[in-house]
Amino acid sequence: MATFTRFLTGFARFVARAFVAALGAVFALAGLLLVLGVGLFGVAVALVWVAWARLRGRPAPPVRFQWRQAWVRRGRFGARSGGGAGAFGRRQDTNVVDVEFTETRAADTQPPRRLE
């Protein structure tokens, strides 16, 4: 009887390990498919963005890869200067002259280029 119990215990462990390995493989495959899907979605959005710009007669927009988070650049963890929550990274200058102006643009001599 002890041999049969040992056999059943070993078989139960084998089944449990096989189940965990199969479940891990399924999750790994699902993660791979998710990453590939997100990558393909990004490529499709970029292609539509460039095609839309070209159809409107504009040059393709520049591609910038920005790896830093926005809150790092705003100085959330930088040296804190006084003046409240909105004053991080601002320069206090008392020699500012406020001038009102109106910008005028010269009329375009040629119509915008279109794709033909």
C-alpha cells in the first residue's frame, strides 16, 4: 500500500508541475502576442499619421523618441525653490517689460503644394 501511495503522490506532483508549466507557457505566449499587437498598432498609427500629413501636402512630421517622463523634466524631484507648487524651475525676474504687439504675416505668393 505504501508503494501505491508513493506512486499517487509522485503522479500528483507530476500533474501539478505539468499544469503550472503549461499555464506559464500560455501566459508567456499571451504576453508575446500582446507586445506584438501593441507594436503593430503603433506602426499602423504612425503610417496613418504620415499618410495624412502627406495627403494634406505637408512634409512628414519628425519622429522624436522621448524616453524621460514629463514629471522628471518639470523638476518634481529636482531642487525645490520657494514660491509654491507651481514655481518649480521658474526664474523670478523683476526687470521684465510688458509690451503689447501684433504679429503680421506676409501673404503667401504661392498656394500650398498638393499631392497629385
